[in-house]
Amino acid sequence: MSTPIAEIERKPLTKKEIAADHPTWCPGCGDFSVLALYFKLIEKRKIWHEKITTVAGIGCSSRFPYFVQAHGAHYIHGRALPFATGVSLSRPDLHVFAFGGDGDAFSIGGNHFNHCARKNVKLTYLVMDNQVYGLTKKQTSPTSPIGFKSKTDQWGSMDEPVNPMRQALSAGATFVARTTHTNPKHLLEMMEAAMDHNGFSFIECLSECTEFFEGAFDASNPRKGGEFRDMPAGHDVTDEIAAYKAAAEPFPGHFGIFYKVNKPTKNEKEAEINRRSREKVQGLADWQILQQNFDRMK
Ligand SMILES: Cc1ncc(C[n+]2csc(CCOP(=O)(O)OP(=O)(O)O)c2C)c(N)n1
Ligand code: SF4
Ligand SMILES: [Mg+2]
């Protein structure tokens, strides 16, 4: 008699099995590290192919799902989060990860970021912040520092940049963390903590664009003479004011978990509505419930 599939012991996926196409990023691009650590996370936490989904918008960083051999989508510019929200709400058994860049997250996708955060949808959103539009070859992004010279600001950017930590906190995100591609141990730690959070978890990961903003994050990299500063000792992750204060530190700022609280998720609230609605229509198949609703509209 053959062994039932459920009883066959499965080996954790290896990096070789989870890696898809060869990444097309430029040599030295920070995004390589994020991908490598994502593979490590999948291997370490023994996540199976069918239990993970990788969603992104458009940009160099958003090419991410192409390089992962699992379910996912390279979606519309700025719309990774609405797509990922649909997946998360309809498939609570999946680990939903959305990836993207600073332009994708805070320019065209700015509204979606705010709403996904306030709704506390259970998913992890990691933004590879290189402070520039990489894919379209060097335009000012919402996180570019004042004075940054680009094709759209030849005399230097003059607009106050978005502070991703403050943006996430004020939008209502229940998990807010910051890391950098040059500290792999820390990056993996943040990804694990985000994945374990029941709610919307946001990570800003500094990720250098070696092509269009070389050296942007040297001040945070001890190998380049900079300093990697952990969150202040004794930081209380449930203290929102302390999180804002840490977020207000000048660049390169702090790294770690700024804020983490438990609040009901959109997933739980919707599941409760579905449960109550189902009680009223016991014995009906999904299509019959839908039919009933259409009949009511006639
Ligand atoms: C609707 C729409 N507008 C503009 C573009 C052009 N576009 C593609 S990627 C991008 C910016 C990407 O920047 P970012 O999200 O920071 O990603 P990076 O390439 O830096 O990783 C823009 C403006 C597009 N593809 N679709
Ligand atoms: S242009 Fe910049 S962000 Fe894009 S792949 Fe090259 S180094 Fe990375
Ligand atoms: Mg960018």
C-alpha cells in the first residue's frame, strides 16, 4: 500500500529549489541581499512552495517575484498591496509577502500603503529603499534627500522626503521595522519577526542602487566608515511616541523594530462577518448564496 501524501516527510526547500531565473539586477545592487535572505527565511522556517506567495509592483526591486520559484505576481506599478490584500483575505493559510521600491510604495502606491496599514491586513511588506527610481534610470523618488541631483531635479531635489517610518506609524501599521542590506543577520531577524506578526508588518530596508545612487548608505555601513545603530537600549516597542522619536533621528538613524502592537486584523474581522453570514444560510453552496444575492437585487 502506498503512503498517503500527508504522511510523507517533506524536506525543507533548499535555496536551489526556491531560486528561479538568474536575477537581472546590476552587480552590487542591494536587492540581491534581500532575495538571498528571503531564500534563507523560506529554508529556515520550512515553508513549502504552496504556502508562500510573493507579490510586487513595478521597479527594479519589484522584479523580485520573477526570481522566486513559488506562487506570486509581478503586478501593476504601486498596486502590489491591493493584490496582496486580496490573496491574504481569501487564503489565510498562506504567508503573503509583498516587495517593492520607494517609488512604488510612496509615490504611485502611496495611498494603497496608507490604507493597507490602517486596515491591518495580515501580510508583510518589505520596501527596498534606494532613494531613487532605479528602473527608469535616475529620477527623484519620494525618499530622495534634499539636494539629490537626478534627471527630474538637475539642480538638486528641493522637496522634503518621505520618512518611511513616520509614514507607516501615522498610517496605523502595527509592525514597523528598519534594516539595511549590508547587515544580513539583522535583515533576516527583521523578516522573521515581521512574518510572525499577526497584522500588517512593514520593513524599510535600505538597499543601495550602485548604478544611480552609489554610496547613499555608507553612513550606516561600518565597512564604509559608517555606523550601524541599533534601537536605543530599553526601547519599548509598544510606545508609539518613542517610535516617532526614533524615526525623527537624522540619517542614518536607528535600525530594528520601532513599533509592534497587537490589534484585530482585517482578516479576523472579515472572517467573523463570513461566519455570521454563513450561519444564516446553512446548507447552501457558495454559488447558491451568490445566486440568492443576485435574486435579491432584481
Ligand atoms: C503607471 C506607471 N507609471 C510609471 C511607470 C514607470 N516606472 C516604472 S518603475 C518606476 C519607478 C520605480 O522606482 P522604485 O519603486 O523606487 O523602484 P526601483 O527601480 O528603484 O527599485 C516608474 C516611475 C510605470 N511602469 N507605470
Ligand atoms: S539600476 Fe540600481 S536598483 Fe536597479 S538593478 Fe541596477 S543597481 Fe539595482
Ligand atoms: Mg527606488
